[in-house]
Amino acid sequence: MDFITLNNGTKAPLVGIGTFLMQPKDAEEAVYNALTNGYRLVDTANGYMNEKAVGRGLKRSGLKREEIYLVTKLWPSVYADADNAIDATLKRLDADYIDLLFLHQPAGDYVGAYKAMERAVKAGKVKSLGLSNFPEEQIQEVIAATEIKPAFVQVEAHPYFPETALKAYLKPMGTAVMAWYPLGHGDKSLVEEPVFTKLAEKYGKSNAQIILRWHTQSGNVVIPGSKNVQHIRDNIDIFDFILTDEEMTEIAKLDSGKRYYTATPEALQGYLNFAPDFDAQP
Ligand SMILES: NC(=O)c1ccc[n+]([C@@H]2O[C@H](COP(=O)([O-])OP(=O)(O)OC[C@H]3O[C@@H](n4cnc5c(N)ncnc54)[C@H](OP(=O)(O)O)[C@@H]3O)[C@@H](O)[C@H]2O)c1
């Protein structure tokens, strides 16, 4: 496993397991399968309603807590009471600290919530901070009002939508990109692009592995979601080959601006109003 060094001097693995849309039972299995097959980074969120199960998967793996890079996200409905929400998140995960805590969406009082996350860093409950789905303008707003620079921004990124402009903006402050939907949420039209099939044959890898290798060579950390043990194994087996500059350039031509998700003001307002009881999960 290769690692990236972040702007606060800590290190994060380049590949992790994503758990979006996974029922608790599936999330626990995926986390267990990932950690017992070499993964060290796990991505969850309040909103996935599977943090307790993720915590069980961590425990079942038998790994020590400090061997795992645990990532979760605060949902907008808890921003107003973020100090307590961080404690509740830790309790659900059955963990003493979180390696990386994101604000999930730019809705509500996100500056106030970020300040609460900063207090959690000072209290040793969180190691690094991040912003998820924040566009440049709102990242700037948070940075101007707070002390700790985000270590990561987690955004949709894949060969159709590589987030080139955002990455250029983040580079001077050393903020890394964690790509969600790294495989386009499994979209066959992306995964089966002829360039990936060609390179998969050349390197003896699958198309998905070529895409994930493109990500890590582009500087992204990836968190592919999978319930399939063979896919989980494959998705971390990308460190024994290197795409050439010409191949990276060829893949870059797939940038079409196509994204699978766009936030509207109405959607963001809806997120703020979505306030389930996060403790009510098995
Ligand atoms: N911050 C945010 O707002 C946000 C939003 C969305 C997602 N995320 C995070 O990003 C993670 C990744 O997103 P995602 O899981 O939705 O999409 P994804 O990783 O792009 O794609 C997952 C899909 O690809 C398939 N797949 C995985 N590995 C494969 C392989 N080696 N070969 C062929 N197919 C493969 C999976 O099916 P199988 O189960 O059959 O392998 C699944 O259908 C999430 O789990 C979550 O942690 C964050």
C-alpha cells in the first residue's frame, strides 16, 4: 500500500473501502473483507446509517486501531450541535478518535461546524479535517474563518470529471483530493471505455484497476465501494504497474465534464431538513 503525506504531516493510504448505500450487515462485511485483504482506510458517514456496523467490522478485523485510517462525515442536520455530534459519532464507531472528519455538505452553519471540528482536533478526538462536496467559493469561506486548513476535499472525481480546476486551486495549500464515485458508481459506459480495455490487456489487469491506478497516479486517494470480495481484492492490487505519461494523457482525453451528481440549492436545503436519529441503527 502506498501513502500520501498530508498538509498536517500525517499520512493516509491511497486506497480505502467506501460504504455508501450499504446496509449495516453489508457494510460490516465489506469493511471486514477489506481490512483482512490489506486495506487500511475505511470511509463512512453519519448519513450512511452504518457507522455502528463499520465499527464492528474494524473490531472483527483484529487490527489495532492505530493501523486503521478511519474516515467519517458529519451530516448537515447536526452542524448546529456539532460538538455533541462528534461525540455521538465516536460512540457509534466505538472509537477513541477519528483520523479524518468531513463536513458532508455545504449546507447550514458549516463554518460553525468546522470550528467545532477544530475543537475536536485540539481535544485529540479527530486528527485531520476535510470538506466534502464543497465548491471553491465555500472552501475559501471556511478557510478565511478558521485556523486548520482542510487536509482533504472529498468530491466526485473520475476520468469523465477529473476536477482539474479544483485540484489546481487546492494544490498551494497542500489539500488532497479523495475521489468519490471513482468508478463512476460502476457505470459500464465508463468502466468499459476502450482505452481501459486496451490498457487492461497490456498490464494483465481489469478495467477497474486501470481506472483506480489512473486516480492514484493523478494524486487522488480512492474509496471504491464494493460488496464483492474479488473486487475488493482487485481494487487494492494496483501498485505493481505504472501507466506511462502517454497513457495518462490518453485517459485525460475522456474528460467530458460528465458528472453523476450535481447539488442544487433545493437539494442542499433538503439535506439540512433530513434529520434522522443516527443512533437508531443496528
Ligand atoms: N462524500 C460524498 O458525498 C460521497 C458520495 C458518494 C460516495 N461517497 C463515497 O465514495 C465511495 C465510492 O462510491 P460508490 O461506491 O458509490 O461508487 P464507485 O466506487 O465508483 O463504484 C461502486 C460500484 O462499482 C462496482 N465495482 C467496485 N469494484 C469493482 C471492480 N473491481 N470491478 C467492477 N466493478 C466494481 C461495485 O459493485 P460490486 O459491489 O459488485 O463490486 C459498485 O456497483 C462510497 O462508497 C462512499 O464511501 C461519498
